Amino acid sequence: MLKSKDLLGIKELDGEEILYILDTAAGFKDVLMRDIKKVPTMRGRTVVNLFFEPSTRTRTSFELAAKRLSTDVINFSVPTSSVVKGESLIDTAQTVQALGADTMVVRHSSSGVLHLLAKHVRASVINAGDGINEHPTQALLDAFTMREKKGAFEGMEVAIVGDILHSRVAKSNVYCLKKLGAKVRLIGPPTLLPDCIRDLDVQVYHSMEEGLRGVDVVMMLRIQMERQGTGYFPSKDEYFRYWGLTAERLKLAKKDVIVMHPGPMNRGIEITSSIADGPHSVILEQVTNGLAVRMAIMYLLAGVRNENTH
Ligand code: CP
């Protein structure tokens, strides 16, 4: 059983809750392998996707996951809504709730704003990415994929590479992997490694050649062009030269290493196409697993709301 009606971050979950989500997702993955991929589990419930930042994977994955659970789904279109007239996030969310929303999946550019929102609505709030803070469902689908490919987390060596400073994916993954007992290495230029993350019992490397040696998992991060100020790195070419994942560098990892990327990828900047599309890549499997993990999250949070209202 989860403790909260909301999923705001991995920080708020304990290891037992994370494993419970992964086990529940495994059940839903079995459902998704069947001819008929739909279950009536959440019939009569309403899920609203509120995305204030662009998304391909997360938004479509939540929409399809909600449909697979037989809910009614509304994709709130921010550019054609009253948000452009200045309506606040909380007023928008309360309006959507008044129309009957049970679950709100929200992506927003302000770090931490969803913690405030969750206090103002009875609906379950799911964080689909808030600024540079957290992206919990991405970390959960990443953990699901790692467990499926590698088994136990205990002793697993995971290297997270690149723009850690701006990456909510990296932060959620560090919290998640540490709670599950994996060893985490962070690799990147000093300018893109935030000080706060060094306190989390991780190993920090400023060289790909040193950091990739003997790892089980390499997780590449997207360089977040839209969040870069000036001076974090000199040029895209230079970034690729020092921090790009090439076949030569991947040879330093374990023979059966898996390569992950949350997407969208900057091919030729953080990762070469030969690796992204090669035999070690599980990037598209991450996307597939996201569906099962998001079904599990919506289903489990609905259970918490049920308990709280009875
Ligand atoms: N991984 C991820 O969050 O991708 P989108 O931005 O396409 O949702």
C-alpha cells in the first residue's frame, strides 16, 4: 500500500513502496502482452493530463495507460485554455476537479509547485516532471527496466552521465537507486554537477574513461538546451568529444552493459546513433515499460484515495 494519495517525487517514497509499484507494474505488463490489453480496473474514473511543458513519451504514455485502465481521459490543452488569460495553476486544477477529475498528471516548469498544488485538490496529483526537481515516473520505469534486465539492485553499478544539474530524471534516479541498494556514479563536467547531489553517497567522476569502467548500466542524459545559461560547456562538438557515449567508451563497461536514455535524444551530442540503436540499447523498452509502470501508479493511488474516503 502506498502512503500518499499523490506521487510528487521519489524523495517521498520508501524502498518498500518503490518495490510495490514495480511488482504491480509487472502484473500490468502481463496484461499488456495479451490480445486484449484493456482492464476495467478504473472504469468510471477520470484522469486529466495537464502539461505546461512539451512532452512526447510521458503524456502519450499516461494517456494510453489511463485508457488501458478504462478511465475517461482528458488532455488539457494549455495553449488554448484560459491559462493564456492568466488563470493560475491552482485555479485551473480546481476547475478541472470540479468537472470530476480523480487524477491529475501534471508537468510544470516550476520546481516544487506540485507539492503546493496537491494540498489544494482532493484528486491524486502525479508529478510528470517539475522544473529541475523530479520526474518520478521516469525513475520508476527506469528501475523496472533495470530489474527486468539485470535482476537485483544490490551491488548493481549504474553510471548516470551528462547534464545532471538540469536533469529531474537524474535526481529521481539517484534517490530511487540509492533506496533500492544500487551503487551510483555520476559522470559529467563540474559545471553540470550540482553540489547538493554529492551528499547522497554517490561517486563523482569528471572523466568518461574512469567513470564507465565496469558498470552494469549506463544512463545517458539529454543536454537540456532550453535550460542552459551561458558557460556550462564551450560547444556541442566539445561536449561530444568529452562526454559523448561512443562504441570505444562503451567497451570500458561490463560486456553485458545496458544503455538507457530517457529521451528525447540529441544524437551526435550525448550519444552516437550506433549506440542508441545498437544491441546494448534498451531505450525503446524503457518507453514500453513506462506504460505498465504508469498503469500501476494510477491504480495504486486510486486505492489510497478509496481508503481515505471510506
Ligand atoms: N522522458 C521524458 O520525459 O520524455 P518526454 O519529455 O517526451 O515526456
